[in-house]
Amino acid sequence: MTSRAAIHEAGHAVVGRVRGRRLRYVSIRGTDESEGDTVFWRVDPERASDRFLRREVVISYAGSIAEERHAGSGTFDGNDREA
């Protein structure tokens, strides 16, 4: 599972950086809630334009898309979220 979690979290991290987000950390240490976590620095809600929100949606899907491209099966289950 760790390899899949690494690919998934790398998807979030790489797309987030390419889309201009500042990465805080990436972890593949499992918890009861998830197998990993990608956390970006928070953005002031006042700056949350439609463009910003579209970017966040793309970043949220990036983990599952990375898995799909690597192994043929993604895991998007609605639990992916940005911090």
C-alpha cells in the first residue's frame, strides 16, 4: 500500500506545485483516516476566487489520476481535501 500512497500523494504535490501552491509537507504515514497526506500552506479565504477554487479541484483529483495512470486504478472516494 505504501507505494500506491506515495504515487497518490505525489500526484497532489506535483500538480499543486505546478499550479502555484506552496507545499507544506507530504506524508505517507497511514492513519485511521488515510494512507497519506499532502498539505499546502493555507490561503486567505478572501483570496479564494473562482480560479483558485477550480485549481483546488484539479489538485484534489490529481492523486487518483496519478494512481490511475500508474496502476490502472484510482482511489478517489471523496476524502481527498486540501488543508
